[in-house]
Amino acid sequence: MQLLALHGPNLNLLGTREPGLYGSSSLEQINAELRSRATQLGASVDCFQSNHEGALVDRIHLGRGAVDGILINAGAYTHTSIAIRDALLAVEIPYVELHLSNTHAREPFRHHSTLADRAVGVICGFGATSYQLALEGLVQHLRRAAGR
Ligand code: CA2
């Protein structure tokens, strides 16, 4: 099972600022934990971060036919990007949307997601653990869908 973890803008700064909001783990630590847990679950995960919307769209396109499922924290693009939504729907790869913070407990403009209504599921508010929960949920969903 091949998975792709996508991290959107500013998430490369994790662990350096705003620990009260986003926790103290760096993105590299989060990626390492994802890879480790994925291996335990019999899956493999590629990780990609970009501050650029088009680069995220390009990476989603590359996943077509090669990736079974996507974990996506699109950062602020979650609330604005029709291009990322269209890319995810175009490649027809099941995805889980996740966030470190509870976006529903924050400013109203963070309550809307362009991705959530077509996601397998949405996880938010658990800090770095959101990634682990999203991984578990996605793997279980893909196994069930494959009849395994
Ligand atoms: O809670 C999340 O995971 C978010 O996707 C984070 C985004 C925010 O725009 C979304 O509404 C919710 C912001 C990521 C900013 O990351 C930083 C990390 C460290 C220091 C500063 C920003």
C-alpha cells in the first residue's frame, strides 16, 4: 500500500514557532513517525511539503496510478483552494484531510474547507497525533475497500 502525505504552506516551520498552536514537533519528526507507523501497518508513505499551490497540484497528479491514498494537511489552502480540490478529485485517489489545530475552534474563515466534503474523513485538533490518527483511518479505509 503506497501512501502520500502532503503538507501545505508554512508547515515547514513546525517546531520553530507557535508551539502553543501547532505543537513542538518538527515536520521531519512528524514524517519520521508517519513512515515508522506506516511500515508497522504494512504501508509505505512518501512525504512532500510545499508553500506553492501549483507544486501541491503537480505532486497530486504524479500520484495517479501510483498512490493508493493521500493524507493532506493543505494548511491555509484548505480554506481557499479549488485547484487542490480539483486535483484530488481528478486523480480519484481517496484522501483524508487533517489539521494540527481544531480549525472549528478558530476564526470563522478556517471553518470552511474546499476538501472536506469529498474526503474519506477529516481529523483536526490533536496536534501531531492528527497525522497518526489520519494514517490509521486511511489504511483501515483502504483495506476495507480492497476487501482485506
Ligand atoms: O491546524 C492546521 O494544521 C492548519 O492546517 C495549519 C495552517 C492553518 O492555516 C490552517 O487553518 C490549519 C497554518 C500552518 C502554519 O504553520 C506554522 C507552523 C509553525 C509556525 C508558524 C506557522
